[in-house]
Amino acid sequence: MATNLIVRNVDAEVVQLLKQRAATNGRSAEAEHRQILKEALSCQPRKRSLNEVLLSMPQVGEDADFEGLRD
């Protein structure tokens, strides 16, 4: 490891969210913090799941709006 990093004046809500995310991923808050920094600063974008991609699509109409025309 290269060095230590100290982050001061972090909102309590952000700390709580970090701890929750760490618990969800089975890591310590410190390990989760390292992972977040690595992902944020990595040159390669994080791969999203199909579910994340589908949920990110805007709601642009009803199913009937996309029905094909019949001759």
C-alpha cells in the first residue's frame, strides 16, 4: 500500500450509507471506501447489470404506442 488517506468532515448520513454498502458487500467500511475510490478513478467504466440498464431507460410511452401497423 502506498499511503494512508484521511477524509475529514464527512456527513453522518454519508458515513452511515458507506457502512450499509460495506455490509451489503461483505466488506469493512475501509475496504468499501477503497473499492469506491478504485471504481470512481478507474479508466474503465463499471459494467452494469442488465437490470440496471433496463431500469435506467426512460419511460417514453405505453406498450400500445409501439404496436406494429397491420396491413
